[in-house]
Amino acid sequence: MFQHLQYPLHITFKIWTLSPNRVSVTDNQGKLLFVMRQKAFRLKEAIVIYGDEQLQQPLYEIKADRIIDFSARYNFNNLNGTDLGGIKRHGLKSLWSARYDVFDRLAATRPLMTIQEDDPWIKVCDTLFAEIPLLGMFTGYVFNPTYTLARDGGGQVMKLSKIPGFFSRHYTIQKVDRLETQAELQAILGILMMIFLERSRG
């Protein structure tokens, strides 16, 4: 599936539904690639990625390595339980500007890639605007962050942009540079997990 992705990819996160913790990903032709859903009633966050709308074809799982914690690492696994890497929020610096490290399965300490918010002031304005009665409902239209995914040491490979919306959160992923299949999988899984962790924002 990750060998012939047609970019840009489109991500939809519905927030005003009975299933708010569900993300769908389509390619530039509108073809569904997978659906990401959070498992309910878990002390440790767990996400399952499916290859179909009916959630009958599980492909990958993302699990936190500890009970809800700001510094938790989220590990990627396939259905056989094989370690595919992981993602971790970049400490207290992310309170100002969202930053996440994406790790390869063979390098548990040094990040393979980093996801960095481009303009931290958008987060500040979003937080303040959300506190305004009634107007706070429209943060999804006004404040739309962008993120850059780059290799360790530099070199952009993907851009994530939020599209204005009210009933849903919409994002697009643009591929900037070539990635090996494994790294592309890790990059997309990392971006999806980051969206889950940042979902409270406009």
C-alpha cells in the first residue's frame, strides 16, 4: 500500500459525530487508504489502523508505552506484533511549539525524522480564541497550523497543512522528497498519531 501512494493525501477527522476519535485517509483520487480509530476504555492509548471503512481489515496498531503521560512513546506494530518504529512528543518544548520525534525500529534513541510546527503563534492564538464564548467554536476556520516533517539533521520530506473546516478537521500531506517505503510508512503513522495527540486544537 505504501509503495504507490498518490499524493497529496487527504486526512479527515470528524469531531461532531458519535465516533469523534476516527480518522480517514484518502489519496488524491478520493480512494480510501485506511481508517484510524482509537480503542476505547484503555489506560494506555491504543490506535488501530484499518484498510477498510467497515473496520474489518486491521493493518497496524499504535500503542503507548505507559499510562497516559505527556512524554509517552507510541510504538508502531503490524498485525504480527513486529516493531515498526514509533513517535514521541519532544518534551516540554512542545507546550510552545508542537514537535515530535519519529524513530526507526532499529534506533530506539536517535530520531529518524522530526515533525515540527511551523508557526507556534498559531497555537497561542488558537488557545486564546477558543476561550471566547460562541466565537471559540470557529477556531477551525481561523487558525490552521502547518507542520514540516524533516530527516534527522535536515532535509524536508513532507508538509502537513490543516484546511479550514467546522464539522471536521481536514489536513493534507504533501510529499516534498523521496522516502524509502519503510520510512514513508513511519512518517505517515507518525503524522496520524500526532494529529490524534493535537486533536483538541482548532
